[in-house]
Amino acid sequence: MSQKDIDREEYERRKKAIFESMSKRGQERILKMGYENWDPFQEPKDPRERIFASSARKAAMLLREFYETSGLGEPAMAYQRELFEIIRGFLDGDFRSRTIVSLCCWIDQRIKEREL
């Protein structure tokens, strides 16, 4: 038996022990995504990665441009975090953000139609 086989057996033994020590709810979540795809030993994601991701930089740039061109100034800055999250979500394809943007465009269009 090679070292690789022994390491794989040890990995599977430890993985099974972790799985069996989990709550039923946790086990169901793992089974839903696929036990074979689950890696309990993977490194956690670095939270700085989320902050410095390209979509975060683009969202910050778009938000800055919005402040400069909208003329809303200080009142809009009170909602900076929310606006940033909507822009970021929109860039990342988040359904919630895209729905909010679609609603805003729809409302704007309805208002314009009634003014004409």
C-alpha cells in the first residue's frame, strides 16, 4: 500500500468522523450538495477577498460617479452602504439587486409615461 493510499484512507476516515459528529440538519445540507463534493478541510475564504474583489472596486467607482453626476450629494451619501451593496450585487448577478434595479427602471418609465 502506497503512502498516497494511506493518506487517502486517513482523509476519508477523518471526513467520515466529522460528518457523523454533525447534527442531522448539517448532515442533510452536506448530502444535498453531495458528500463526495464536500471538503471539510478546505481553507476558509479570506474576508479581504470580498472587499478587494473586482466587483467591489467597480461598485465603488460607479457609486463615486453617481454621487458626482446625480446632484443628490449628502442625502444620497446617507445610503452609501445600501447603494454599494445594490451595485455590487447587480455586478455579481445577484437576483435581489437585479430585481431592485428592474423595479426602479419600471417605476421611472411609468412616471415618464404619465407625465407625457
